[in-house]
Amino acid sequence: MRRRTLATLAALALSAIGVIAAHAFDRSALALVLTACRASWQYVSSPLPCLKVEAPTADLSAYAVLREPLQKQRTILAPLADISGIEDRRLLRSGAPDFFALAWGERRWVLGDTADEPIPDGFALAMNPEKARSQDRLHVHIACLSPKVQTPLAQRIASISPQRFTDLGIRLRGRVIWAMRVDTDDAASFNPLDLLAARMPGADAAMGSHYLIATKQRLPDGRSTFVLLTNFVPPGARHFYSVESLLDPSCSRL
């Protein structure tokens, strides 16, 4: 029985590798890998080729944690349900899973043994806008802000509004970065997507045109806080950047 299980597991892993190779530049590659992870979990109780599968029920809250198929230094959390991205209106429904909070709970895959110690300032969770993503499957990047973002953000932390998104005073590639502060140390006490829709002008009608980053920071008086960062991608824009350009995937530079 054990030999048969191992053979099945090996076959699923090899199948997943084949999927990645065959669909390397396909926008459905992530969805195909998640399908392999789900099958592996169902049949042999292994998350491979993912790092973890959490599937207590068949609803939207089931997810997997994995290294990005073609960028192994990047760690992401992705729902097992077919959710295309940040623009999916189901994410704003009452009772919808908060994938930012779920990703916060999986921070050990990036921070390692320090995950339960004071979380470093700049630790970040991020979603791409519709036009800037390479995969048509929702996923949350688990990483840290790069120094080019963390340094100026820390300098402006006290001036960021806790009521609404405002211009942070930072331009990246000519684009305005908007920020809002959430003064809590509990990532599960708020939903970044709900706040983006409610507190960023125009966002509710154009969620897919915004990236969203939630980053842990510290106020000058020592209190922990979270900062939400976003940027609007105008209709017809030819030049835009993904959240990956703002992140340090290994948190090695904090």
C-alpha cells in the first residue's frame, strides 16, 4: 500500500512538472498546478507540488501555498476555487474569505523560524491588478517591501491617514502611490479589499484596475500598524508595473 501511495505521489509530481513545462507562458499555468495539488491532497494526502493545501470544505476559503511555478523564490497563496483575480465581486460579498488574512497566517513559508517573533516592518502581502498579472487566477504574494518602497514609506508613516486613501507623495514610474493606515496589530481584524472598495475613490467600480499591498509597519511611538498601498491603472494604459517590482520575495534586505 505504501509503495502504491508513493508511486501515485511521484506520478502526480511528475505530471505537475510536465504541466509547468508545457504551459510555461500560459495564463492558466497556475490553475493547472493548483489542480494537481488538489488531486494530490485528495488521493494521497500530500500537498505536492504545493507546499500546503488547506481544504476543509469545498467553498471559496480552500487554498494552497506554493512557490510560483516559474519563479521559485516567490511564495504565493492561491484559492483552489476558480477566482480570476482582485476584480472578482465574490471577494466583496459578506462572509467572503479574506485571503490577505489567510496569507498572513502562512507567513512562516517566507519568514521561517522568525514567523512568531515580532514581524519585521515591511513584511507585505500583495495582489496584482488585472492588467499587470501573468496568471488569470487570484494569488497573494507573501514577501517584503523592497528598500526603494520601505524606506520612503517608513519616513512618511505618521502622516498617512487612518480614514481614507491619500497620495503618499511617492512616484514610481510616474504613477501616484496611494496609502491608508490601519492602526492594529491584528491582520484578521480588517479586510484590505473591503477598505480599498470603500475608502479609495472610484475603486469599488474598478477593483481590477488597482493593485493592493498590505504591509506591517511601526509608528514613531512604537505601536504596530498596517499600511495599505494601491495604484490606479488607467483604462488604455500601455505601461504599468506589477507588485513584484515593489517586493523582495525572500525578505533578505530588511
